[in-house]
Amino acid sequence: MTIKEGKVKKTDTTEEESKEIDSEEPRIGVFVCHCGHNIAGTVDVAKVADYAKTLPNVVKAEHYMFMCSKPGVQMVKDSIKELGVNRTVVASCSKNQHGKTFARAIEEMGLNKHRHQQVNVREYCSWVHQKEKDKANQKAKQLVEAGVNRARKLEDVETRKVKTTKAALVIGAGIAGLRAAHDMAELGIPVYLIERESTIGGHMTRLNKTFPTLECPQCSISPLTNGVANHPLIELYTNAQVKNIDGSLGNFEVEFEIKPRYVKDNCTSCGECAEHCPVELPSEWDMGMSMRKAIYKAYPQAIPATYVRDKKNCIECNTCVNVCPVQAVDFSMQPETKTVKVGSIIVAAGYDEYDPTEIEPYHYNQEGYEDVITQLKLERMLSPTSLTNSEVLRPSDGKIPKNVVMIQCVGSRNDQVGNQYCTGVCCKFAIKNARIIKEMYPDTDVTICYIDIRTPGLNFEELYKSAQEIGVRFIRGRPSEIVRNPISGELRVIVEDTLSQTPLQLKADLVVLSAAMVPPEGIGPLGSKLHVLRSKEGFLKEFHIKMNPTLSSKGGIFLAGAIQGPKDISESVAHAGSAAALAAAPLVKGYIEKEMLIPTINYDLCVKCGLCKTVCAPAAIDIDENGIPSVNEVACKSCGMCMPVCPTGAIQLINFKDDQLLDEIIAVSGGGAVCE
Amino acid sequence: MSDCEVIDEEIKEKIQNVVVFMCNECGQGSANTAGVARMAYEPAIRIVRVQCTGQIGPIQIMDALSNGADAVACVGCCIGACHFFNGNLLSMHRIKLMKKLFKELGYSDQFINQYTSRAAEGETAVGDFEDIVDRLTTAIKEEGTIKDEC
């Protein structure tokens, strides 16, 4: 799978020469930097250099004003040329600051850059122990000795180029998935876009208006959905689910199953079949706010426009087969499995609206409480294509409600249901919907019961203010219960206004629950197929919350949108764009460079316990059918977590091996130090 | 335990080598930040760079203690911020078990500790270092297990 192309940088040394160096005794050059007064002001650099001279294998020990300057670097280079130094130790600043400078210098002289050992005597010693010079001297000596000990056994680490497959897979065709797929395709990368549902567009297509500008989401997203569906480089698969994923960064093999639509692609979307279908069911896409047939199209603008047959509920009367003018309906279609090779994977599986059924005091989904709905249902009711003609009507009797109460933080900021996090978008959409209702029905009282109103960002505070001005009532308090008068069927929301400390009973014709965003159904199996970690809330975990929020725990697998955590549309789009750029980089370049700083396994010691695999976060250890582990050198992230779990010490990270670390530990523990 | 009075400073004076394994990410980062800000701490602290604290096992810890280290500590990234995912948690778990073992063997469990730090804040590293020395001092004073020569 990996293609070895030798070292990336051409070095002056031929192979024979480098072998010669290996067989040689270690010859170590130690260079102590004054760094002006930064180091020399506290540490007696001359004494440290003298001490270094007494250490075994040290052939040269010098001190110089500025090691990072041109003459300083030249000193290092000259020692390699003149004295045959094959390992260098520079005692100066941190590895991040000038470690690379010296590593590059010795690489130019034909040594492997991993033969350089940087000792930090400035940040770790002189700068922090300015008042205790004796102790600082002693410490500097010990640190240099530790560095020399470590350098003695340093091994060469190869840098390899690994070719990447120029194709990408995007899982989920919601707004984030579409954005990511489109961005990558525009960079010239073939994209396989797979979607679990029969249509693309995700949650955004269901919304009525988007905050804060009250724009029509269907109008915003349709250029993108059409663009993706017609893009020559994007292959779109709906009704498809991932079955298996193998490989690592740059070279994945993905198997996915495509469920049949039972309607062929020549469907003209005329709707004859649905018209004649005798089976009627509540539409899932419409959150049960309208009915659909057993052969249906989720919504008028759905892409792909091809109808789909719901096999589970179909009574096989064959009416649709007979009425179809183009004979597109075919009950004999079979599930198809497809295997593709890709270089990067973007997971944009989105979110699910929290199901408030488990919060018993709110009686959601219970008999007699039909007028308790969620925000997404309200969005469907308000949308232009709804059954109610965009009117807000009580599901129980179809009347326009006189009192609407919205309850915030349903399923979020709630330890009892296990969701500590704030979804972050509920305040915004509740305010938006409250304003829309108030504008439509000025006589209707709209109340929002909140814990805290959180409207950060440009234009959101203005939205909040405008809702207050228009007369939306805000009550600070989490409602304890929704009670129903058994005779009149009237609902009341029990809440304490915590600002005025008054217990209230709010009359409610319609109660709208602002339900949280939770990880989508089926994320567990998908996560384990991808070998990526999940956060404690159940979302897929990002590599680093600040510095890399789009990379997952595994190299080459990126996260886009709400699968990483609750996000609104603009955040999802930005997140997806970032994921697309990161995922595309190695594919556009054509290869990845990888330092082979990986563990090696001593198979004589290995007892096939498989513990190394259990701790390996990037899933870089493969175990074959005989139980023998092997390291996937591309996937490995060089953390070394596999080392301490190995009961026999068979697996050892190169340059961090137990015996290499031991040498350093002896010096810093005082075991080898010479005390004055 | 000895009867004579021991002053903290005297004990601190005797602490010479405290081996601190710091991870390549937040550990090293915070120590560097502390250095740049010239935040003084005990010179007994000896920092060893490792890839991740999850890499440190009982072997390394016992190597350090048997070679004369007064105490050993691992400093990793904050919980949930490990750059390799959960190395800090693994290490924390391992050190918890080792502490238990130390107690059962009759030693103070303050010889080994796990800490976290933030690369952006040198105070976190310095706080960790101070805590290591303080805990060790208290342990020596109360239990008199090492360098008990008054």
C-alpha cells in the first residue's frame, strides 16, 4: 500500500558512507550556547563544556556566544567534517525554537536529522533559576549529560513519501456535507457523496426561515444541492450506508451498501404513482405534519427527483407499476454493494433533534398533549409547503393558538438527561420563531421561558431586541411541568419567574419545546467502522478543540458540521469548508511526507495479547488472523502509548525505546551525575 | 518518624532530583512559556521530553526512582485536550494504580504524581512543580521515608 521512495531530501552521503557511520562508535559533539547573557549570565558555560568533555564518546565540547548564528552553525558543521562527529548535542534553547536549525545543519552534512539532540538549558534552567546559580550549574551539567546519553543511542529515522489516492468520500449530504463535497470537487478531486436518506439537503431544507436575516433556506441551499447533483466530479449515492472502512490517511478502501429505490433513473417525477398509491402514512421528512404515500418523493424540490418506494409499508398492489407512463417502477431491484478507493474521508453525518419523550413532566408525545410540539415541527408548520398553508394551528383542534409558550433548554443544559452542553442555537431559533408568530398573529401572546438567553454573534442581539420590541414576553425560569385540565383539556405551563421570584401558571394553547441537538442515530456503529473516537456527549471527537477542530482522532478522516458538536448553519458551512481544504491538501499534492517515527515490534518477545491495539487511538495497529500485530506506518502518530501496555516490552517506539530513555533518566535522576 | 523538629526549607534543600516527564505538546509548551516569563521554580526539577505521558510506564518511573530521583511526575495536556487523544488519561490511570502499589509496599504515594498543564500558561507548569515539591516535603516530614537523618 505504501510506496517507498527513499529519503525526501537528497543527502551528500552515499549509502555506503552512512552504513559506515552506523558501524562506527558514537562520536558526539557538544556545543553549549551562551545566548548572550541569557544562559551565560546564570550558568558557567565553560565549566559545563569542560564537564561534557569528560563524558564517554564526547569528541568535542565547545561553548560559543550564539550557536544559532551562522558561525555557530558552521562550528557544528565543521566538527562533522573534521572530527567525524556523528551525533550532535546543542545545549541552548528549546527544540521548537532552534532544534530545527541544527537538525537541518547536520542533514546538510549528510547525517540523519534525528541524530541531533537539543538540550534546553535556557527555558528549563538559566531563565528560571537566575537566583540559584550553583544549583543551576549542577542542573545544566546534568541536563547536558542526559542529552549526551540520549544522543549516544539515537537511531536514524527515515522520511518517506506515501502516494495518496486522488478521490474523497463524504458521508452525509446535509449542508455541511454538500459544502465540503462541492469545495473539494472544485479543487479537482473526484468525490463520492453518500447519504442515508433518499434526498439530499438534510435539516436545512426543512426549515422555514433562517436566522438572523429571516431568509428562505430552500432558496439558499438549492444552488448548492443542484450544483452537487450536477457536478461532473461528484458521484452521489442516496439510500446508502457505510459498511466497512479499511486503510489510513491517503489510502482508504470504503465499502458501502446502496438500498434500492425500486424506481429507475428514467423517472420523470410526474407523480402518477403517488397519486394512485392506496397507502398513506405520516411523512417523516415533514415531522408527521403531512401525509405521504408508500411510493413518494419527500418534498417537491427533493433532489434526486426520482420517487422512492417504501418497501416496508408497500402492500404490493402493483398499481404504481401499471400507472407509470415510463415504466420506471421496478420491484425487482436489489441492494448493491460498492467499494471505492479514496484518500480522505469527511464525516458530515449531522445531528438529530432531541426526543423530549423522556422528560416526563412535559408529556411530549402523550395522549391529550398533542399541542406540545418541538421547534422543528413548528418550522414545518410555518414552511410554505406545509399542510396548514403556513398557518400555526393547534394539532388538537386546528385553531390558531391565542397563547404560545416556548420552553428553552429541553435536553440541553440538563444533567438529568445527561446533556450538560448548551446547544447554542435554540435561543436564536426560538426568538426567530416567536417573532414570526407574533408578526403573523399580533393578538397571540408569545412567551419564551429561558434559563439564559444566549445570542452571541453579529446581528443576533438585534434579533433578540426586535423580538422584545414586538412584544414577545421573556420569562427567566425553567418550567417544572406542563399540566392539563382533564375536563377542558387546557394546558398550563408551571414556571417560576426567577427574576421577580413569582410562581406562574401560564395558559398555553400551544407549547413549543426547543429541543437540543444530539448525535444522530447510528453514530455509534459508524464511529466504530471509522475507528474514530467520540466525545462523552456522543459526537465525534475533534483532534484538538482549538488548533484542529476539523480533523478527527484518525489522520485522513475529517469532521464537518454538527457531527463534531452543535452548530448553526453558518458555523457548519465554515467548518465544512475548513474540512474540505484540509482533506484536499494531501490529495492535491499527491503524496504525504511521513517521518517513520514509529514503533517496531520484536516478534520474538510478542505474546500476541493484542493490548497494543486496544490503546492505539489512531487505530494504527493491525492484528492479522494469527493474532500477530503489525504497525501501520502511515496511520501511526508516534505517541508511544503502546509501549507501557506491552507486557514483554516487545513494542518499542524508535528513539524513545526503554533503554534509550533509561540512559537519559539515569543522568537526570542523579545516578550518573558527578556531584561537586 | 523522628522526634526532632524538621523545617520545610531544610527538606526542600535536600530534594535534588525530581524527574518530570513532560509531553511534547502542552507539557513542553507550558515549561517553555514559564521559562520565557522567567517564572522561578525549584532547581531540583529535571524535565525529560517524551512524546506523550501515555508513553511513560512503570519501567520509566521505577528507573528514575532507583537511580536516585526523589520523586517522579508526569505532566500532560489537560483532560480532554490530549493531542494524541487519551494518553494523559491512560497515564493518570496508571499512576493511580502505582500509587496504590506504593502504599501497599509501605512507601508514600507522593513519590509519583500526574499533572496537567496548558501550553499557553506557564503558571500551570510552575504550579505543578511547586505542588510536586510541596507534596514531597509534606510526605517526607510526616512519614519520614527518605533522607531521614535529623
